[in-house]
Amino acid sequence: MNVAAPSDVDALVEHLFRHSAGQMVSRLARWLGSARLDLAEEAVQDALVRALQAWPFAGVPAEPRAWLFQVARHRALDLIRRDVALRGKLDILERETPEADVREQALGDDELAMMFMCCHPSLPYAGRVALTLKTVGGFGVGEIAAAFLAEPDAIAQRLVRAKRQIREQEIAIEIPLPGELGARLESVLDVLYLFFNEGYAAHGGENLVRADLCGEAIRLAGILARNPATDLPAVHALLALMLLQASRLPARVDDAGDLLLLSEQDRARWDHELIAEGLDHLERAASGNEVTPYHAEAAIAAVHAVAHDQASIDWPHIVRLYDDLLALKPSPVVELNRAIALAMVEGPAAGIAAIERIEADPVLARYYLLPAALGGLWLKQGDLTRAAQHYREALTRSCSAPERRFLEKQLARCGGTSLERHT
């Protein structure tokens, strides 16, 4: 045992919660059955609380994750002994050893099975995403609400309904048979995509980047890529996209934690090992005839990754790739990104005209990047009044603290100030 300061213990437990809670819940729930998902979550939560209480005084165990698994397993045993209907599960838990609990391959299979249960096609899509983020990813309800741009109460209700439906339909925690895999895999990939994006550009909070969430999404996508049942082009395309985007994380903010635009980033700080790995997965994604939106997005990220500097980015190619993406996945957000790329090819006026054609879309009503993009393009056009107007509008919409500071700096460049501190 190593004695650690309470603050160090808090940080370690937070790290273990983010990286191991989903594994522990998946293992326990697979033993107990999907109908007892709440019991598995309660046991894991109790183990984490015990760690916060015990480790500052007794010291951090040599194998903290194994300690948590053992405590969670014992807590599950205690809960089962109180429930006559679950007595049949006692033999399963009692014969499992802590050492077996933490084998990576077995844990990966458990998490893969849990992801597929959470993404069962009979569940509403929003419930699938919320349940997977909560159960496998260790997201809190508030974090899921931020990722969905929804209210926490609405997310809590989605979780309750999804768990009730799992119990009523007796949906098993298992990897689907080949004939059922396609529809289930699509939903799993959607969840991991959202998971990664919340880490890459958090919708709220003090930090723009949450590298731990990006790393966890990459880890889970890696489980899919390594499993023979899910070693498929779409999986490799999504993993390529994540790796290529993650390669920029060290350069996305400055030393003060403030946002840096792509044109301001020091490319020497990009992680070139991640770029190489991402390009390898993009090549593996090219096998077969399947082309998904992840292929197009990964190709766009690759164009940025292989450019030596901002001036050598092939913007016409990026515009064409956005056209391909729109054909695969029509979306006003994609159209907004295409408009920004178009402005790099044809000038700010072309980008402004393209954005103005979609700015009334209700999907973009709360999206701060729409007015922020217009502000940036009007600033390039030299119209400081219109630029300031759009930056003020962007400041009324939800965004992270670094993004808010960036908007305020841009507004100051226009000679304006925000009239109040927006929250």
C-alpha cells in the first residue's frame, strides 16, 4: 500500500472511474444478467466510494483496479444475498476470482457484449446512445445531456425507459450473430462517434479538450477493430477518423487553455505516431465496397494531417470530400463545415452566402459555431460591425469556457465588447 494525499486519491479514483467503471459494470452485468444492470452499477459505484474513503488512510493498493473489482464483486454478492430471486447467481460470482476479473481480453469481450446490448435495435436511438455512454463510458447524466444538447432530466428519463425495456424484453448481454450484426454495429459506431466528439470539443465546462474521453472512445473502437466479428471497414474508418483528429489534441489549446484555430496550431506538436496509425486504419477501411460517412470524414482529416503547413492544405479536395459526405449524410452541420471550406477556396463572400442559406435550419438554432463562423468571415471581409453582431450572438449560445474566451477575443478585435457575462 502507498499512502497518498486526498487530492491524489481523488484524481486516481476519477481516472479509474473513467477507464475501468465500464469494464467492471460490463463484467458484473454479464454475470448477473441484463435485468440487474442497476445492481451492477450500484456495486461499482459503492466500490469507488469505498476507495475514496479508505485509500487516503490505508494507502493506495498495489493493484488499484483489481482492488476495485474485488470490492465491487463482494458488494454485488452482498446485494444478491438480500434478494431471494437472485440466489442462483451466487455460484457464478463466488467462483470468479479477482485475477480473472481484470484480464484484458475477457474484459474487452464483456464491454463489446455490453455495447451491443445497449445498442439493441428495439431501443429508441436516443436511449441507446445515452445508455452506452452511461454504462460503458462512465458518463454522468449531466455530461450526456451536454453531448446531446438536452436537459439532464430528459436524459435521466431516457435511461430509465431503456433499462425498463431491457428488463421487459430480456435483452441479453452478448455479441450478436453475423445476421444481426449490421444494424447493431451501426448504432455502436454512432455512440462512439458522439463519445469521441464530446472529448474533442466539449460542449460545456472549463476545458475545451477532454483527452481522457477521446482516449476511451479510441480504446473501445480498438476493441471492435480487433474482434474478428467486427473487424470491418466502417470500424476502421471511424477509428482512423478518431486517431487523425486526436493527433491534433496537443496543439488545440495554448498554455493558458485557450482555443487555437487550425491555422494557428503548431503542427510540430501534432502526434505523428497517431497520424501514421490513423492512415493505416484508413487504408484498411478501403477494403471491400462499403463507403460510410466515417470514410469521408476520415479522408478530410487525412488531408489536413498530411499537409506540411496551412498554405499547402488542398482545400478544393476538402470541398469535394464534403460533397461526398453530404451525399452520404445530409446535415446542416456538414453544410456549415463545407461553407467554411468553400470560403478558403472562393473567398469569404462565398462562404457567407452558403451559410446564410442554412442559418434558419432549426438544427443549428443552438449551435454557436454558426454565428461564430459568420463572425469570422465578416471579419475577413472587413465589416467589423457585422462581425461583432455575429460574435455577440454566438456568445448567447452554449459553449465551453475556452470557446467563450475565444469569442470574446474575436469580439474585441471588432472593437466591441460583450454587454454582459453570458453563462
